[in-house]
Amino acid sequence: MNRAPSNSNPHCRFCNTTLTHTFVDLGMSPLCESYVKRDDLNKVECFYPLRAFVCEACLLVQLDEYVSSEDIFSEYAYFSSYADSWVQHARQYTEMIVDRLGLGSNSQVVEIASNDGYLLQHFLPKGIPVLGVEPAANIAAVAVEKGIPTAGKFFGERTARELSAEGQCADLLIGNNVLAQVPDLNDFVKGMKVLLKHDGTITMEFPHLLRLMEDNQFDTIYHEHFSYFSFITTEKIFGEHGLRIYDVEELPTHGGSLRIYACHRDGARTADKAVLRMQEKEESARLNRLESYSSFSEQVKETKRKILDFLITAKRQGKAIAGYGAPGKGNTLLNYCGIRTDFIDYTVDRNPYKQGKFLPGTHIPIHAPEKIKEMRPDYLFILPWNFKEEIMKQNSYIREWGGRFVVPIPEIEVYS
């Protein structure tokens, strides 16, 4: 495993160990959600090292913090409601968790990083009180318009104590795809413990590091995601702050995620057998051994070569290639591979907030989805590959002119 230069080593955000082992180096990249306006195309654009480390002590995979979370998340371009399958996932979760925990009108549900209310909206018809905590003012405003009370704050121990003093302690505390976006991990988990009622439950969903490694999902690494979690390391983090994981599920979302259920260490919940099975699964994959993290970098380099081989061949054949989506993961892939408008003419996205802008770094223009029918590309290059089934179904009409779909991860594959 490569060692980083000693004069630039950060420290682990959980255990404070000096980070010397590089997990993967993806070069220099802009912030993945910093979409560029037309008037700013000729202005200076900031790029930062996109190098992930693995801590030799706790095995947390992580990036150094080059930009504060306030700079990244005070205004944000990702609106969860534009992904139909994700909204459906939230609806199914709501039905399950209300039944499992017996939630009702006397319960309190709090979601951290509640985005535009895509999840909490499903509790409202059931008469269950909710509160969202969302630091991005532009997104929180959308949730408020839906009738979802939302605190426009970053979450941590201080915010948790403020909410607790207001009587907002949670029977159910939700955090979906937020744990990775927390630079001060210890403060965040402390806050969850403070806000959770004595007999309450935390559920958190986050991409599983095991799936990232085995399925080659290097594009899910970007500056807005500070950490990448195995179950083993997550247990250590929660345990350090008096919380106990009593159940875990594997989910297909975002290329493979975990949903953990946690309570106070002295809580009455008994541990499910799934906890032991997940521990054994990760130990079998040797995620508890530092040397197991050493081969990922070369695997990523080979994937880059295969993607570029396909694009070079297609362009030499005179094929037109359009992108679909403008997700953060897509910007990591495009910048790492050096893919600009010489390969992908434009991309489309359903989110009006992104339309008319340009992808960071590569400056590929973003249009509304109607552009596809207008231009009739030979290939539609799907950047949010985790939604590939949904996207291929929505855009099946490209087959009318012989158009085909391209999915780059885990290995580049063409679908007719």
C-alpha cells in the first residue's frame, strides 16, 4: 500500500491516528456539486486533491477536509425528490418503520439532512409529528413549502442540545446518506446520542464500503463525502459514544448500502443475528485487515483505461454520445478520466436547478431531458448508474433510432 508524504499527513477524524496509507488517489477534482454558470466559464475554478486514506488503527476510509461543510452544504444542488425510485424507497421505509416501532401521534420523528422532505412527507398523512434538520437553505425552503417543519442548521452536539431543550427528542432519529458527509464525526454521533430518547431508535443508511471495493464504485468518492464506512468501523464509532447497533440490513440503494438500527448502549433492544452475520461477512472479506485495502487503486486505474478505450473507439466511428444525469459521482468519474466535450457532447438532468449550467471541471453543458429526442444520440452514457433501471425505462424510446445505453460502473457495459 502506498504511503503518503509525511509532511502532508492528516489525522483520522475518528481516532486521530496519523493517516499514512493511501486507499486511492483520483488526482485533482473540483467540488462535485459546484455547477458552473455560463458567465463563469472563463473564471478560475478551484480543484482539490481527491485522495482517500485508510486509517491503520480503525480502518476508516476518509478524505482530508479541504473545504468546510458550511461552504459545501449551505446551498446545495441535489434534490432527492427528482429520483422516483428513491422517493419510493422512502415510502416503503416509512411503512416498515412505523409498523416495526409502533409509531403514532405521540411519537417524534427527526431526520438529519432531511433535504426537500422526500422522506418525512410520508409520515404526515399518518399524523406522526416530524422535524427535519437541513442546513441547505434553498432545499429546506422546499420542505417547508410541503408543510414539513425544518430547522435550517448543521447537526451536531450543540444543535442536538438546542432541540432537546425545545422538547424535540426523537423516538426515531433518521439519517440517510448523511454520515459520509460529516467532517466532525465524533461531534455528530454525540449529537445523535443527546437527541435520542432513552428507548428510541436510530436508523442510518450509507453506502457500504464492501460494495464500493468489490463493485469498483470509485466514483462515489468525492469531496462532499468525507468518510466511507464498513460495518466493523461503524460499530466502533457508535460504541465509542455510548450507542449500540442492534440490527443491520443490506440494501440495493446507491450501489449497495447498509441500514443500521442503533439504540443507547443500555437500551432494551436485543441484538439481531444479522449483526453477527455482517461482522462475519466483512471479516471473511478481510475488511478487518489493513493489507486488504491495497489493491483497490490498481483496479480503478484499469477501469479508467476501459472507459477511455470505449469512448475513443466510439468517437472514431463517428458516434454521438450524450450523458444522462449530473450527479456528484458522475463528476468524479469524468474529471478522473479526463472526459470532456471531446467525448460527451452534453448531459441532461431532470433537476431544473442544474439545467443551463455546466459540469464542474469538465464544463459539459447540462440540458433538460428533451434534448435527447432533439439530438438523437447513438449512446446515452448513464452517470447515476445506481438508477440505471429507472433511467433506461424512462428513456427506452432511444431504441427507436438504434440508440443504446452505456453504464460505466462496475465495468463499462453497453445495453441495447
